[in-house]
Amino acid sequence: MSRTAVCMDLPGRGEREQGRDRHAPQGPGTSGAGTAARPAGGGSPRRSVAPAAVALAALLLPALFPPGLLAREDSARLVLQKSAGPRKTRLYVVKKGEFITGIFRSQLGDEPVPIALIRQLNPEIRNLNRIYPGQQIVLPIRETAGQPVSAPGEDRKTKAPPRQYTVQEGDSISRIILAELEVAPENVLVTYRQLRRLNPDITDLSQLTAGQLLNLPPGPVRADWPTADPLPTVVLPPEPAPAERPDKVAPVTERQLGIIRPIISRMKGSLTSAGSYFIPLKDNAQVTIDCSLIPVVELDDGSTVLLDFGNRLSPSLKALISQAWTNYSFLAADELGDDLGALQGIIRRSRNYTMSRVNTPLTLTAKPEVLVFPDWIIAAKRAVGGMLYRQGLFLLGANEQPLPRGAAAFLEKSGLIITEVSEGAAQTLSAAPPPPPAILDLRGLTGIALAEGLLKSLDAAPERNVPIVVFEQAKDGFNLSITVDLLVRKGEKRYLIHTKRLPDQFVRILKEQGSETVFLRENAPRRALIEELLPRLDIPVSFGHFSFRIPEEGVRPRLIATFPALRSTVAGEPLYLFDFDLSPDTTTLLQGRLKGRMAKY
């Protein structure tokens, strides 16, 4: 067979840029892709393209792409490719629950099939979105070098293994595809998807490093396609140039992108501002975007936003992209002048995220009660893995310092991603906090064991099972001693802590000797025991709700933490006793703010 192809290059495109390439995902529904389906009968002899075919293409192009379609300023290129000739086909019987796009994807793999071809092979199906079980659908059979390609699911053990290529300094995925594999520009998308399948461990093919091993197809990819005649180019008249149009258009700078990149990356999205980005359209057209002029934002919900800083995309071209891809949208120059405005525009065009001004503080945890005061919040509409994504944006004033590293770590572990913005740039987190201090754990202790551990934390040095003389032979005519559970010495005074009540006569005699007897209920609740014991030992203790804020001074707080606790004092230093669990992250938040020791009971 012969293949007739038409390539339409927009005016002033220039030579192909050697940069990182990003590719649009599989087309929605049954929309076409950026490459033509493989023609059948690849072994037939080559023929040159008849002049009539070029003339026909020139007549068809104005209908397909109206005059306002052309992208300006060397920022985008359209490629249109048509195929003609007999094609080998096979029948497929629809199963229950299947739909047309799923059938073509499962039977023909990731390589897209144009919707025009689907309709051509199945003219009796009026609505491709309405198929029923038992219905027969005609599928194309792809061929390589005259030999049919195995359908998905067939045994692939006989295929040759991929060959390995060592990435060189300055290599990019586009250079490897176009130079190393000698792939024609119209077949770049198919090859890129093939490389992704061969290299599942490489998450981003646009970020290759020298020395990295890359799996390539066992033979030149061009062998998979019949050799075609050179694509005739139809030159269309250029659009009128602006009155003061510079010779060269400056690429978008990182300063223009401002806070967009770090915030989008923290949303597990990406911002591509170099290389080319390919967008397949219907009828085998393809748009190539120069990302240095029109950066592309991709969010993890599938939304894609083109940042058109120079208003280079014409309304017709944007309409054409939107018709093929419902998840694509655009931001014009007037929406990109302000960092926050640009970010709001991106989030508004996403499927799963919202961005709103915060008027009331967010309650992050109940114990301790942590209130956070971000200026803006980016939140997901749907929870993933039981967690609802939230990112808080803090706009710092001229003299404001970032949150302490421990506080920021606590907020992020509690489910709030933190981004602080100062002078139009996102601030990096400060140095890692010191390890949290050891916290005395009194949980699980009751009675005399709890009292002993508590007194040790207060440096009271309790003594266990100490014999105390009540009557002496020389003085009273006989000897009598008791063994107290705990003995605490404070100067010349002694405190005898006992879990059994002593006779009143013994208590009076011991008091005359300078010993204060303290009865301790063995089964008393822990908090009640602490509040009863310490005052008897002349150690102050009180229960309350204690707060601190970050920053400590200033009109506007960014974080306020309030926690219930018992507070005592030892050698002028406070001891905070908590009856709730203190995780390492909570301890890190409180560390350095309480100016004292901490214990759990």
C-alpha cells in the first residue's frame, strides 16, 4: 500500500529543540492520538506521493484548522497524518460490562486508535458509546514489516529481550528517541509509551542522569513501521505580526513561576518549563508545546493546565485541544501576573482540589488542642487512603521567621502540609530539630510504685522499705520499729509514706520525733493520688490548661497549642504531668516551649 501524510508546521517554528519531552496520557474516550495506526501490507513497494494528494490535503486543511488556529511565537506545532489503503481486521465479541474504549485498550494495547478508523471499520454502529454483550466489533490488526503483531495476552517469551543503553552526558529522552532509535517525529508518542513499558522502574523519563541504564527495543523502532515517502509540507500564510514583536522570545523564568513549582510539587504534581510537550488530537493531529514559553502543570488528579504567559495560543487551537481533552485548560497572561492569582487559577481548573482563604483557625488535634492560622488552604475534595489532603500557605511578613522545624514537623505528621512564602518565594524548612528529650513514663504504675516514680522525677530521692523506731529500750523500756513504704527527707524533716494506717499513738509519737506520716491509698486513681500526695509533702501542684503560641510575640499567631496538665515545681523548674499519649511528634512540638520537664502518668 501507499501512505499519504500531510505535516503542517506553524510559521517561525525553527529547528526542533533538544530538551526534555513530556507526553500527554492516553486519549479520553475514543479520541485519536498523535500517531497514525499502522498500515497493513507494509511489504508493498514504496511510491512517491502524487501531486493530487498534496493538493487535496491543502484543500482539507482549512476545513480542519480554521485561520485562527495557528499558535504564535514559535510555541506550538501541529502535525496531521492520514493513512489510506486496505487493512487487515478481525472480529471481537463484546462481553458484559465492556465499553468501546476499554475493548480497544485491552485488545490493542496503549497505542491509540483514531476514532475515524473505529467508525470506518464499524459503520453499522451508530453510537459507539452504546454497545451490548454479544455484539460483534471489527478490530484492526497491526503489522510490523509485513508481519502481524501479537495481540495483547499472547505468549511473548519468543520476543527478543530489550537492549540496554547507557545515558550519556547531555542526553534527553527526545534525543534518544529521535537520534539513537531514528524514530520519525510523527511516531514519537508511540515510541515514548513503549519506552515507559520497557522501563517501569523509571518514574520520570524526562529526568535522565548520565550513567543511567535505559532499556531500548531490541531493534530500531523504525523497523516497526513501513518506510514512507517524505512528508510534503503545506506552508500556510503567517499571522500578522505584532507591531513591536521581538526577534527572539525570552523563555519563562523561575521568577515568573514564583511559588507555583514548590507548591504544585508538594501536591504530588509537576511543572514542566523546558523541552517539548506533545498533545495528541483527533484525526491524527498532534500539538507540540514549547514548555520554555508555555509551561505545563500536571496534577495527580489528571488535570493539566497550560500557563500561556505570552498569550501565544490562539482561541481556535485551545478549543481544538479542549475538544479532544476535557482535562486540559489554559491560563492567559492576565491571570498569571500575580503568584497567588496564578495558583488560584490552576487550582480552580483542577478536578479534585480547592483553594480558599482561611478566616477561622484550623483545629488540628484535640489533645493538645492545636490551632493553626494559615492564610490559604489547598484541600482535596476526596480522601485518599482515609486521609484528606490539605496544604496550608503561610504568607510571612518582612520580619517574620519561619515556623520552628519541630512545629512544622508536627503539623505535617498531623496531616497539614506546610508551605511558607516570603518575598514571593517558598521558604525551605529550617535545620532538623534536636531529638526529643526522654519523657518519664509513669503509665501503668499505681499506689506506692507511682508515688516512688513521681518523687524521683521531682528529685525528692525517696527511700523504699525503711525501718523507723517508735519505742526504744533505754527510753521506753522496750523496742518497737515499723517499716514504712517510702521515706522522703527534706532538711531535718522526714515524711513517712505508708499504705496502711498507723495507730494514732504511733502517729503522735513519730510527729514529736519530727516525722510526718502520710497515708497513701493504694488503689487511688492516679491523678487523685498525685494531687493528694504532693501537697502533704509541701510540693506545690495544680491542674490547669496551659498554652503557648508561635510566634511568642506579634499581632498574628500562626499556631496556638493548649494542653491540660498537672504542673509541679522542682528546684524552680516546672514539671508537666500529662494523662494523654505524647507521641514523638507531639513531644517535638512541646520541646523548648514549656521550659520544663514532661512526664506521662
